[in-house]
Amino acid sequence: MSTNPAGKGTKTIGINMKMEMATELERRAASMQLSTGAYCKIILGEWIKSGNKLQLKES
């Protein structure tokens, strides 16, 4: 049995997104010398802490 490299009480998730968005996330993460996953974790954490609701709309 393997363990999660992030530690106990964590879960790994994956998402698919348009190439333009993925490239932008990678660019921003690299500019801060972070992995893309670490950058996404930071921005998602900040959004959740803000308490703002996400407005979902069809594009």
C-alpha cells in the first residue's frame, strides 16, 4: 500500500482545462518560482478564504 506524498489527511485531485488557461497558470507559477500545483493551491485557498461566491455562467 502506498501513502500520499502530501501527507495524512490530504487528497490529490486532477482537472482538465483549456490549453490557454493551463498555459497562463504555468506562466504565473513559473514567474513566482512555484510549481503549477502549488500556485493553484494558493489561489484556490485565497478564493475560498474570501468567502466570495463563484458566478457560473455558460460561455
